[in-house]
Amino acid sequence: MQFVSCAANAFPDSLYSEVARYRYRIFVERLGWQLRAENGMELDQFDRPDTVYVVARSEDASIHGCARLLPTTSPYLLGEVFPQLLNGLPPPNSPEVWELSRFAAVDFDRQKTSSLGQFCSPVTVGLFQESAWCAAARGAKQLITVSPIGVERLVRRAGFEAHRMGPPMIVDGHPIFACLIPLQDAGKQAA
């Protein structure tokens, strides 16, 4: 698996469009989220020229995963859309805290991907590690996410710690929570 990471303004146009189509297949078609989509592509107000993406690609260049990284010094998903998950705390606003969002690792070429597999496959773990390292290289000392409960297992498996910033809440029928992930010495003990 190859991982590609860069800001949107440095992506080749074709890869940026492929990521948007991949996200549409995951978040709109598969998960049924009510998101802004046009021409089979899912993009929102947080997909800016300076947004950083991490993409997992197979040897034949098929996308098998993607992640979005946003500094909390600009608008981001948790701060703008889900601040209630912070249990009354103000949304982080620091160059040392980055948000990980639109994280998904699904191989559409395989017949079935189990729901358990989505949090423990080698591609998922590798994509998470690559995303953390990418954010750390840009000055992040912590990641925050809006996540389903199962992400804690993924974070631990990837060699990181996960801390809930508040209790889980049911949003659109799914339990989600805000997760804080320290990046100091992160991932060194990963299997």
C-alpha cells in the first residue's frame, strides 16, 4: 500500500476528484449520511486549498482509504458542527491541535468488508498512523476527531492513546464522541 499526503492545492486534479468520489461512495452511498454532494463527489466547506489529505492507494492506484487533516486555527468539523461533543469545553484553537476527519478505509474491490475489519485492517491502521505522522510533521502535538465508539480500538491498535473529551452522544442514530489523541512518541509501539 502506498500513502500519499499533501495539501489540496498540491494534489493532481485527478487524485482530488478520485478522493471526492471515494468519499461519496463511503459517506453518502454506504453510510447514508446527508452530505452536500455534486456529480457523485462529496466535498464540504472544510475542503479548502490548504486542507491536508492522506490517501491509501494500492499498486494499481485504486483508493483504499482517505483522511482529512485540518488545523484547529481555521474552521473545522468538531468546532463548527459538533461542539456539543466537547462537554462544555471550548473548541481547540491551536496550531498544535489538528482535526482528523472524513477518515475511511474500505477496499471496494473486495466483496465484503466486515464492520469489525473497518477498525483493525492493516490498511486502516496504516492510514491512521500515516495521518498522525503527517499531522505531527506539520506541528501537531494532538489530534481530535468526531468518531464512532469503535475508533478507540483502532487508535490503540495503531500504538496511540485515545481520550474521550465528553460522553458519547447519539447523532442520527449513531453513538459518536469527541476523541483527543496525543502524538508525542506516538505509534512507536505499533504492531
